[in-house]
Amino acid sequence: MARTTRTKQRKKRRIKKIVARYTVLIERDDETGQYCVTVPALPGCVTFGDTFEEAIANAKECIHGFLEALQKVGLPIPLEIEVTVEAERQQ
């Protein structure tokens, strides 16, 4: 009797896009004048900028790259832990 094998049907993976917001901490270095940006929810996600606006733009790029790297190696994406901090922007 001939043995029949079932063809394996691959399930299509559905990719669900989620929007995540991360808190960034921005500190100005008085010595160099640069702005240092860290993301508490993403340990190791650190960037700099010569201006406040450049620091924010670099932070967005850094977060995107960090999350992309986590996905490539199969690690889970950390979710934001709400931290309430009040600060004033120094000029």
C-alpha cells in the first residue's frame, strides 16, 4: 500500500504594526555643549546631538535601529514603563 504524505502548508505570518512611544532623557554636557540622549526602556540605546533638535532626530533613528536589531536576533521588544519626570529645558 502506497504511503501518502501530506504536503506541508505554511501559514502566512501576519505582521501587526504597533506604535510604541518611548521616554527619552536628554542631558546637556556643559563641557562639550552636546546633548546626550538615553532611552530608559532600551538599555544601551544612547545617542548624542550638537543641538537639541539634532539630538531628538538622532534618538528617533537610534530607537528604530535598536528595535530592528532586537527583531533580527529574535529578542522581544521591550515596552515602555511609565515614568513621570518633570524637567525644564535649559537654554
